[in-house]
Amino acid sequence: MTDFENKITIGVSSCLLGNEVRYDGGHKHDRYITETLGRYLSFVPVCPEVECGLPIPREAMRLVGEVDRPQLVTNKTGVDHTDRMLTWARKKVVELEKENLCGFIFKNRSPSSGMERVKVYDGNNVPRAVGVGIFARAFKDHFPLLPTEEEGRLHDPLLRENFIEQLFVYQRWREVADAPTAAKLISFHTTHKLLLMAHSEKHTREMGRLMAQAGSLDLDTFIERYQELLMAAMSLKPTTKKHVNVLQHMMGFFKKMISADEKQELLSVIEQFRNNIVPLIVPVTLINHYIRKYQEPYLMQQHYLTPHPLELKLRNHA
């Protein structure tokens, strides 16, 4: 039921696209982003240093001072570019509203774009990897619900899948929220219910209670609250235990349909997944087979079964 033809627009640190904008005139081209994700995403490049008016090449910079309010200072000459960067960042995030972004991929460890664990140097010139890049902080403050990630963390299969899943969910939610109707809202929640359960049963239950109150709430209030719960749920990573719960839940839809042998096969595959013998794609593929065979209408609608393009192979890791 999922259409992946329309590309999702996200922001990305410009150097990750191969643009030679770094302090040394080089780049940090990430081919997974441009070649693999690029089939499904369109990119809005951002280089804070260049766009705030600094040259290429330029002196390297670092964060110094207080962790929550660091200064952006050049390494050797000690020139403070904090005000320049902050002024530009405040304007830039407003400009980015026009791009209808569904997320952002930041350059890790960058004093302007690092999302977390950026080095901040104290008064004794001792670094601690506890900071956030100045532009990254401004972006996250301005777009608190947008999915964000760093390119380095995309090498982790679980973090990569979770981020990409968030992007597709957010895009589908935005399509509903831009022109909401009661039918669209109910359909969105219904078709995403199992996917949400794999991230957070607690949030899913709360969203269900909110959905039941939809008729008595102001529409704008409902959408704002639902969106907050949606992205809070999606920010929580699925676990093997959560997936097993969803798989067993889906199995219940076939209890009057499948044969004893089919039931045993499905139980065996789910147990193999629980024990990290096979990846998630294996039980999901078998359940999809039964859905087609028995034409189970509720499960045929569920985005959990195909939350992102199969070509990305995000569920192929054990």
C-alpha cells in the first residue's frame, strides 16, 4: 500500500554531498547518503560556515566555554565568530521553513553542525565531548519535531533504520496534517498502529485515547498534540522484544485461517528472530505471504510491514 515514488526533502550538511566547503577546502562525501538514500530523498545543502560569510579555505574552529552557550572561536588566532554564526543561524532556520523539510542529516563533531558529542574546550583548554554545534542547536530548537541524525550514526543499522522510518512517517503525517479531515486522521492512525506499537506501546495507547476524543477537541489542538505523541513515539527505537510482540499480535489475525503446520512454521520463525538467528525481514516476509494468501484486510493496510523501500534492506540485519 505504500508509495515511495515521491522523494522526501531533507536538509543535509553540504560537505556530505561532496561539496568542497570544509575549512581545508575539502569535502566529506558520503556515498550512502547521495547514492543509496538519494534514490528516495532530495537534499537541501547547508554549510553554516560558508553561508555565514567565512571563506574557503579558512582557519579551523572549535567550541569553547560553557557547554550550553559555547563560543565559536578559531583554533590559532582566537577570533570569535559566535555572533556572526548565531545571527545567520536564526535567519537560516526561518528560511528553511519554506523548504518543507522532513528531517536533517548533520556532519558529526562539527562545531557548527554536530548534533551531539561535539568537543567543548574549558578554560584550561581541556575538551569534553558534550556539546552541540551552534547551527544544529538552532535548527533543533526551531524544528523540535523533525527527525535529525548525524552521518556517522547512520552506520549503525538500528539507528539508520529508525531515522529513515521516522522520515517516511513524518512525510505521510504531513500530507494528512496539511489538509486534515476526520477520515484522514483515523486512517493514518489505523494504518500506522502496528508500526507505532513497535516503537512504543505506551505512546500508542495514549494516541488511541486522544483519537477517541478527536470529536470533542479543537482540530488544531488535536493535530498539535497528536503530532507531538507521534514523533515522540517514533524517536524511540524498536527492540527485538517490541517486534516480537507486534509479530505475535499479527499472528492472532490468522488463528482461524492458517493450518497447524503454518502456525508452527510462523511460531518457529518468530522464535528464530527472537534469538537473533534470522533478521526481521524473515518473519515479516512470511506474514506478508499469509496476508496475501488469506486476504486479511486490516493487516493489508499496515505500514509496519513495509515502512520503507525494501531496496534499502534495513530489516536485513539480525
